[in-house]
Amino acid sequence: MSVIEKSIEIAAPREAVWRYFEDPDLLAGWLMRNDFKPAISKGFSFFGKPNEDWDGELHCKLVEFEPPSKIAFTWNSNDIGADTLVSVELVSKGEGTLLTLRHTNWAEAKGDVPAHIEAHSKGWDDHLAILKIALGDDDDDRPAPPIDWTIFRAWLVIDAKPERVFKAWASSGGMESFFVDAMQMHSPQGGLRAPGEIVQENDCYVWRWDSGRIVQGQVLKVRPGKEIAYTFGECKFRIHAHSYEGKTLLELVQYDMADTEENHMHLHTNCRTAWAYFMTNLKAQLEHGIDVRDKARKTGASFSTYFSPEAAGITLSGE
């Protein structure tokens, strides 16, 4: 494949879509920061986050500008090393717009050209999806999928190896670094495991949070470096540390929850909120060595859907 071509339909008039290509602020909202000016042969740049291969700047030149139907500009960077060409055509279709984007002229690009093309193809998919949302075409009229109240999943990318992420969930020292205030882990024979020791199946645990809450349970499954499962009060949860582009895609699954009205809030909604808080703290801990938890007794559980300042004995100002 030497040509990237994308066609999408947007539920907005062509003139409204065109504004997102001629207005630098609107263009930045769905694509990248830029210093675009609508002048033929005028150079301009897009600015993004640098990485090990890219210095963070795209060098462009406007070659076609026909409001409100067509725009084309060159697209070059230090890792591409040649002027590729991006062209966009807008055609009215009923009350909406058919947008066709083509990214061509890859023949002179340097490096791994197929990899460049694949990355840009995925990138255009993402940015065009954002453009649709920016124009109010985000499929909000679709019916919501049915909720399975007995299970939920949460995901997070962490810039650390899977083995390191796994150990954070599989040792008392690891759990205390981001999740609980104190953890004791006992073998089936009753021996206390050391803080850095990896737990084993059928081990028993005691967790205590800064709020004073205590939970006891058991280890159900251990796949060293990859997966661990625990009982968790009335249900269970497991984590799986998937390898992903040199990082970890952390998958957390809470399951075996009774489908009752009380559990819809207590186990499904409240626990999902809490896991988002603690998983984010794990990311901060492993990537930056920062523990962002609020460990105060009164406000330490302020992430909970049940939290209220009054119940915690906090008097708010009248501001």
C-alpha cells in the first residue's frame, strides 16, 4: 500500500466542516497545534509531542485551497524525509458531507516506509473520528448497550514492563505502594510472606486502607509475571499485565457480582470508580515514583461514589 485513502460521512453541512480546515484553532482541536495561514505556497507547521524518532514538528506547504471543497498540502518531517501530500475533498451529501482524505507521494520517503504508512493510516482514523465528534456527529443516538452488572473491565497503559506491573499486584510491598495502607499475606501453612515475596495460589490476605476499612480474602490464581486473581468481598477480581509496545496494557476484571439493585451501586459503580483511582495511582507510582493518594482519614475516600463531606464531618465554606 502506497496510498492512504479515508472516506467518512459527517452529519454536518460542507461549510461547517470546511471551517475545521481553514481556522487554525479549529484545526488544532482535531489534528494538531499549527501556525496555518491560507496562502498558496506558504509554509506552515504542525506541532506534536516528540518521540525517539520524530522531533515533534511537521513541515507543510499549502498547494491547493478551494473553499469550501478542497485543500491540499505537503507533509514532511525529520523521520519521513520527503514531501508527501495530503489532500482533502468535501462533497455535499444530502444534509451532510462526504469527506475523502488521500495521503500520497510516499515513494521518496526514507526509513521503514510501510511502517510510516501504517502509522499514518491509523493516525488519520483517530483524527477523523475526533473531527466527527467536534462537529457533533458522535453517534449519540445509538442505543446504549445492555449492562452486564455481574462483571466489568478497566484498562490502563503503564510505561513499565509487565513483570513490574504484575509484582505491584502480587506482593504486599507492591500493594502497599499504590493500593492499601497495610497488607499481610499468609501461606496456607500460616507463614507470613515478606513484603517483596510473590504470593501463591491459596494464600490468604488481610488488607487495611487508610480509612480503617479491612478486607480479608484469598489468592485464586497466579501466572507469574502475567496474571493474578483474588477474592474480593462478595465477588472476585483479576489483573492481567499484557505486553504492549514495550509497555504494559493493564486489564482489570471484577466479576461474579450478584445482579441486585444494591450491587449495581455498591459493587459495580462504586468499585469501578475506586479502581480508576488506584490504577491511576499505580501508573504515577511506576512511571514517576509518586504516590498521589490522599491518606487523610476524613478525605481519603473522597473518590468513592458514597462520599459526602457532611458524613465525613467536614464543614464547607459558603464560597
